[in-house]
Amino acid sequence: MTDTNPSDAGGAPRAPRRRRRLLRGILAGAGALVVVLLAGILIYTQVGVMGPEAEPLAEARANPGLTIADDGAGIVLSPTAGATGQGLVFIPGAKVEAEGYIATFADTVAEEGITVVITRPWLNLAFFDPRPLSTFTDLAPDVTAWAVGGHSLGGVRACQLAPDADALVLFASYCANDLSASGLPVLSLSGSADGLSTPQKIADAKGELPATATFVEIPGASHASFGSYGPQSGDGTPTADPAEVDRIIADQLTGFLPRR
């Protein structure tokens, strides 16, 4: 008498094993794809990161009216004297180091008494940073009124955090979410020579902001004019003096930022 293995008879019991092997293959392939995608994202966020220009950064660090403290989550720029109680949480543009904006805000802090916290976005991209605004405002507890702002992609993230702030400042940027009914004070600073956040793009996104928003276009300023990290691919050619752009930024913030 010959024994018959049920797994060999008719083939039916083999089907579940084949399905399990197929499922394991699919899961393994999906897992490998996720690993490849994550590795690609990680490589992308670390390649081509723009650091600060040495000379403007050195001048800012030597400014006696400016105190610089690095908390890890962000860089706190505080006036050594005459603090107004006004503060700005500033979110850098994509793949720009926080230090690339220290020189930009030196006048704002040292001469106008405004505290600026420059965040360090996760993976150098603001979209990957889920931290709330309080993570950064807590770094300067003496500030009583906070605006949130950002440059380029950092400004898009600032728009998302704006409901938790007293005001919003856009630096060569625009919102992707609708704040038109928020009643929030908004200042939009842009450059006439910006090749990335072009004047047309700024105008096209105007409807996302309250009707009371203030728009200031700086003549001759490019996209990279709002930081001190060197030229940027795809940008226009700036004709504005960097020191003059920084001065205009300081003057505009002084006249705009709320007080309590």
C-alpha cells in the first residue's frame, strides 16, 4: 500500500504556502523600496547644503551689541542691551544652515533690540520638522510678543505655524495654506531680482493672506539676498548692496513687529 502525501494530492494544500511566499516577497520588496527611498531622502538633504559666508558671519560675531547662543534646536540672537520684548522665530530656507542668516539679522538685533531665534530644521528641510512654535519661543522666555517667519521653504512652514504667533513675516516666500480670514498681521518682504520666489509667484499667492497684509519689494534683491550664504542656483542676479538689504529688513521689522 502506497502512502499519499496530502500536500502532493491535487495541489490544493500547496496554494496557501505559495501565497505566503508571494506575500513575503512583496513585503520584502516593499521594505527594500522604503529603505531606498529613505536613504535617497537622507542623501538629498545632506548634499548641497549651503553654509554661511565667512566674512559676514565673522563681522556679526564681533558685533558687541549682539549675543549669540546656540541651543541645538536653534540659534538665539539677543541684544546685549535695549531689548524691546519683541521676537521673531525665523525658519531657514531649504538646505541652508542656520548660521547663514546670522549676519542678516545682526542689525535687527543689535540696533533695534529685537530677539531672533533661527531654527535648525530637521534634515535641513522645514517640511520634515514637526516641532511646534513653542519649542523655539521657549528659548527666549523674556520675549513677550512673537512673530514667526521664514525664508523660501521656511516661509511656507512659517505659514503653518502662524496661528500660534502674533504675526507672520515672509522673506522671499509665500503661503500654501489659506490665512486670508485669520486677521493675522502679515509682512511680506521680497526682491525684484528674485529668480525663485519671483514677483509673479508672490503676487499669485497674495490671496492666501489677509487683505491687510503689507507687501514690500526690495529693489535689486535676489532670493539669496535674504541670507548670507552665497549665490543660489536658479536665482536672479542681485544689484542691491547686501548691507542695504539687511538694513531694510531691520527697518521693516522694527515698524511691523507687534508689542505687548
